Amino acid sequence: MLSLVVLGGAWPGMVTVETIGRIRRAFWVDKKPIRQIVRELRISRQTVRKVIRGSSAEFRYERRVQPQPRLGAYVARLDGLLGATSKRPVRERLTARRLFELLRAEGYEGAYDSVQRHVREWRRLHSRLGPVFIPLWFAPGEAYQFDWSHEVVVLGGVTTTVKVAHIRLCHSRMFLVRAYPRETQEMMFDAHDRAFRLFGGMCRRGIYDNMATAVEAVFIGKERRFNRRFLVMCSHYLVEPVACTPAAGWEKGQVENQVGNARERLFTPRLHFANYAELNAWLEARCLAQARSSVHPEQRDKTVWEVFEAERQSLIAYRGPFDGFREVEVAVSKSSLVRFDHNRYSVAVRAARRTAQMRVYAERIVVWCDGEIVAEHRRRFGRGQTAYDPWHYLPVLARKPGALRNGDPFRNWDLPPALAQIRRRLAGHNDGDRQFVDILTAVAEAGLDAVEAACAEALSANLFSRDVVLNILARQRDAAPAQPVATPAALTLAIEPAADCARYDRLRLPPPHEEAYRGAV
């Protein structure tokens, strides 16, 4: 349907707004008859009568039917394609250009403009039939919303797609944005703890979509089977989890809108940082700055920060950090290594060739075996990396000291200064590896600080052999002399015996009769 409004300045011969005004003034003000108006303005009698009888000061011409000489045979096909593509996700919907190309492949010979005009009109008509939403209102401390997004940044000079966690308080609109390398459960746990620590408390309800890290099964209505570890986290923070209806993003529309706003305000233009720590510190500072400067959408006389300060009183008090790990079962290889997320980590050799439990945190991993920790490492991201702790291999090294020279775990070993100097000075001796390994084995009993102190003491005397260092450690382990015991008054002697060592010298003298005998001889 095409609408045409005839305004002033149109082509000659057309009834413009100025002409309509002259006709109305001539008839109603100057009281001129229709015949005189027709003669003076050279306009048909029918037009003059239409202007006088109507109440409008302009003529609007509307085309009732849009001719489609070429597209007419393909309208049904085009409407079917539009109906099918409208049900797809936004990123997968066909554009007018793609629809035009499909029709051309089926024999359409018309222009692209006709297809574009029909697509625009179809979408305009069907948008009126879309869902109608009701504005939501939340009491202070009632609920928060959580969601993920993917953003592109430059970390350490490398273009990286990061996973961004968004948490938003529904009443005050206070929010936190934090970037992670993975969209996994341990990252979600860490994001919640960081946000609740920043907010100083938690809301009574948490609104989520049906992400796999939180929901294991979706049933009819609002019934869900949540992940066990996710429920443990909610129980720790005293939060009741609520899952949205599938494909109903409007049920957590605040955080959905925040994703777009954060992408525009925080991640455009593309950010450049050295690592995740610097990026997240900057994001947190920007979130706080925006909260202090942004006007609250409902309480226009206050900022988001001011409403958040008032909401803090209604939050559940922060209950301390949650032990937010994801546990997986791993097999320890004969090289005392475990593999996780395309990287390898060393464990204590007593767990080699056994099955262990790995607790994966956002920034570290901890390996348990038989109820005790056998490894703890900073978590590595990427692929093909190996994290060694040389102390894990010390029992094997005691039996195979030659591995100290070429063993991969001992390459670039960051030892304390005195120990490192002892290692360098022993490297030139035939049995230097054996001597240094014997010194290292003393760490298990005496501790690293004591061995380091003994090495420093030996080096101060310009000595560095194994026997010297172990002797110093042995002297340090000797028990201190016993403290004197106070003698009770009842046992105190009136005359204490005098210690006279000269009496023993008289025993060396010969008896008197032997001296007389010797004199007679």
C-alpha cells in the first residue's frame, strides 16, 4: 500500500496545501461563490466542492493496491520463506538480499526493490502481531539476574574471544562484568563470589537461563532439575535459583539488555590488556564508575549507586567465599602426570599409575588421592603446556640422581639462592649430582628453610660439600641442653661438698713404704 501526501511546492496543476487554503479562505471568509473561485483559481468545480465540504486542510492520496507485475507469481513463495525464517534465531534469519537471490534461482526476473519493499511491508505487518510485554518491578534485595556473553579483546597482543559473566541486581541496577577464558561451572562460581563480595551481600532469588552448568533437565513449566554443585553454591549463599522459560529472554530482560550496553560502552573499541587480571580490574572500575554516574531508570532523581546504597540494607549478608570447584576424575600416568583441558600437570609420584580426583577452580587446580592433596598448580589455558613441580619427583630422584642433569622437571628449576649456588658449584664434581640430591632429600625432614639456611652457612665458610651441609643440619637438630632443676628447700644440704680435683693428683704419688724401699736400694 503506497501513501502519497500532496504538500506545498508540488508540481503545477496539482492541488497543493496553499491552494486548498486559498479556496477555504475565499469561500468562508470572502464569501465568494464557487463559480467565481473556479474562474479565479482555474480549478475544477468538483475540486472546489471537495475542499469546501471536507474538514481537512490537505489532500492525502493513498494507493490501495501495489501493482506487482513481476513479483505477483512469487508472493506466496516469498511469504512462506519469510514465515520460516522468522522462527529462526536472529543471527540465522535470511535478509531481503538472500531472499531475492533464492527467488532469482527459482525463475524470478523482477528487481530487488520489489522484493525489498514486500519484505519490509510483511515485517511491518507481522511486527504488530508480536508479543506484548509487561514491565517488571522488583523489591530491594529480591532478585538478581545472571547471563554470559562473548566479546573480543586483545590479551598479550593476541586477539582473543573471552567469555564475560554479567550479574545485575534487579532493583538498583547495580552490576558487575567479569571476563573469563571459559564458560564453565568453576568460572560461574568465581563470578558469583566476586559479585557478592563487591555488593556486600546476596539477593533472595537468582534468575538464570537454562545453561548446562546450572540446569541438568527442563521439565514442564518452571520445574527443573538443577546441577548438584550449582545447588550447593546456592545453598551456601542462601539463594533460591529460578530458571527462565526456554527462549524467553524477556524474563531476565535487564541482564539481556546489559549485554548489549556493555558491548557498546565497555568493549568498543576493542580493549588491549596484558592479561585477564588487568582486564578484570579495569572492568570492575568501569562498572563502579558507571553506577556512580548513571541515572536510575525509575528513580530519576538518584543515581544507580545511590539506589544501590539504599538496597544494601535489604541484601543477605555475605557469608564468605564458596569452595567453587568442579571435580573430575583423572588417571595419573607412569610419568606422574595428569591431563586436563589439553594441558598436563605433575603430581606426587606416590599417586603414579592410579586414579585421582582433580578439583578445578577458576585460577588453579588441586589433585587429591586417597584423601590427601598430591598436587596444586596454577591453572594453564591454551594447549600443549606442561606444569611441573620438581619436588613431586624427589623420591625418584633419590634413586636416580643422574636424572637431575637432563630431567625435564628439573630444567630451569627455581631454587632458593643458596641452594642454587650449591648446585652450580657441585656441577663440576664427578659425584656432584649425587651430593646435591642427598642435600635435597634432607628437605623432606628438615624443611626447605632449614636446608637453605644450612647451605648459606656452609657457603659463608667457603664450603659446599654434602657432608658439610648435612653436618650443619645435624647440629641444628641436636637437642638443647637441659635446663637446671631447682632443688627443693627440704633437700638442700647444710654443708655442700667442695669440688677438690687436687685429691686425684695424690693418687698418682707412690705409697710411703715404696719410697723408703727405693731409697734403701
